[in-house]
Amino acid sequence: MRFSHQGRERIGPNFGKTLEYHTAYAIDFDDADIGTFIARRPDGLAFDNEEKLCVLMEYTRAMDTNEDWAERKEQEKNDRCSSLLGFINHLSHREKSGWKASQTNFITGVRGSLHTN
């Protein structure tokens, strides 16, 4: 892993926690990846304080004629948030906070199109 001073500034006070997470899971991560990781924002968040649950919500719509459009979009959204979910759950476990993070995807779509004159 290589981090410059600029990379440390971009990630701010969570630099150490982010570095620890990526080291613990042997994830190769450098300055070029820092901005991408920190910029990951889900479309929505839901919290249940009693159950200590945090749910990242992702929404997408697709217009596709392929049979597997829903599965592809589901996988894209899962891939997009997997590192963020891992990071949140890692910190929660390390701090023994009891919080758990998960993800729910909302995918809508249209098959084909209607042409009018």
C-alpha cells in the first residue's frame, strides 16, 4: 500500500481506520483508490436504533432487453457497496458497538420500448 500526504488529507481523520481495514483484509489500496472509496455514498440510509441496524439502500432503473438485466443490476449495486459495508461492519466489530450494516437494492426496469408515430 502506498499513501502520500495528499491521500491522507483526502481521507481525513479516518485514515488510520481505513488503512487498518484494508490491511486486515489484504486489500491493495493506494492514493488513486482513496477518493473512490471515500466518495461511495448509498442512495439512501435507514437506521434501526433498537436493533442496531444500518441499511444502505440502492436504487436503480434499467431499460434493457436482456433476460438477465435484473441480476446484472443487482450485482452492480452489490459490488458498488461491498467495500463500504465491509468497512462499516469491520469498525463495528472492532469497537464492539453491536451495529450491523446490510444493503437493500430497489431495481425497476422496462423491457423493450413502445414506438408511436
